[in-house]
Amino acid sequence: MSSDSQMAATYVPNQQYTRWKSRAESLDMSVSEFIKSMVEAGNKKFKATVEPDETTSELREQRNHYQQELKKAQERVSKLEVRLDQGERAEIRRFIESNPGVTFEEITTHLIETIPERTNELIETLEGDSISVEGDAYYPVSEAEGGRD
């Protein structure tokens, strides 16, 4: 030790000393060197304020963007629920509500008789979204390709 050095000591909890020793070893330093360098680093003049990552206006823009995305998603879910309700189950429910006391055979007959009309409506709903029509032929619309070649 040089003659221009002064001994400085402190008592710390064992757990804290163990953390310091581990950190000093990872930095290839002695515990004394580690303590000295950390005390010096702590004494450096630095601004203790933290700047936010984003401004209030940026946060508002993000919030507005995600609110719009949420609204679009909710509208899409609502449309899907309506489309689901237009299926066979909904048709059976509507038929029974219009004809209380109807028999199983009458329900089956109604479904068979109305299937062309309901199929037409469903195809019109899907056209351009999920299917494409070329003449009398129907093809799936590929999202990646944007349609059939």
C-alpha cells in the first residue's frame, strides 16, 4: 500500500458483502477496488432525473391508435357473430319461433326447401372476402396472393 493512502472501513450486512464480492469477482477486481470504484462513481456529479421514454402526446397518439384498433376488432367480432347467427342453428330457431309446436320432420323439410336461398345469401356474403367466382366456379381467396391468378 502506498504511503499516500488512508484506510477506510465499513461494516455491512453479510448478504450485501456477498453481493459486492460476487460483483467484484465478475469485474476481475478485489473487493477493496470494487468498493473504491463504486464510491467514486456514486460521487460523480450526474443528473438524478429520469426522462420519460415517450412524451405525453406520443402516449396519447399510441392510446388513440390502439383504441381505433380495438374498435375495428370489436366491429369485426360483431360482424362475425351476425354471420354465425345466420347459420343453420339460427334458421331452425327462427322457424320454430314462427311455427310453435313444429315437428322434427317439418324442421328438416323447411331446411331442405330453404337451403338454396340461404346458400345464395352466404355466398354473396363471402364473395370477395373468402371466395371468388369465375363463371359458375367458386375458388378460395388466398390472403397472401390476394386472389386467384
